[in-house]
Amino acid sequence: MDVCERRTGGPEFREDVDGADAVQRYQALVTAVDDGTYQPDTEGRVVVVNEALVEATGYDRDALLGEHRSLLLGPADVERHGGESRVDAEPGEGSTFRLTLPAVEER
């Protein structure tokens, strides 16, 4: 079977799952994934984070929830998306990390 055929075939999986069951399946998937995974809301705030991401970043889960996803981006991520990163540092004053990403047109 062609991959495209498989993708369009089998809609019964999507249609036979009610809302509560879909949430449980999603939570099980995110929990089981070995890679760090998060989900932002429409404003970019982290609303779901798995244990792998907590371990990889060293952040406490509660510290990540509600933060903007830019907290999780490194300079390579920013550059890959056409943005720029900059660090302004003053001895004894701390550092400010600035990330600029291009706007995305709504579809």
C-alpha cells in the first residue's frame, strides 16, 4: 500500500475516538515518548510538558508550565527559523537574552 493511500485511508480511527478517549491517548503518547515534548497554547505558553523534557532541560515541571516556549529555544533553533539571538550582559547586573523570530502569516 502506498503511504499516501494509508494516510487518506483509515479515517475510522479519528472518527471513533470521543473527546475524553482522545485526551487519554494523547497523554499516554506524550508520556511514552523518549524525546522532550511540549505543547504551547495559541499565545506560545507551555501547557503540556513530558518528563523527558523536564529531565533534558533541568527545569522543574511547574516552572515550565505557563512560560513562553521561547524559553526552550536555543540559538540554533532561532537561526533555523530565520530569527536572531543576542545576549546583553553587564558584570554584576545579569544577562538579557533576546530572541527575535519572524512573524508567521496565518493560513
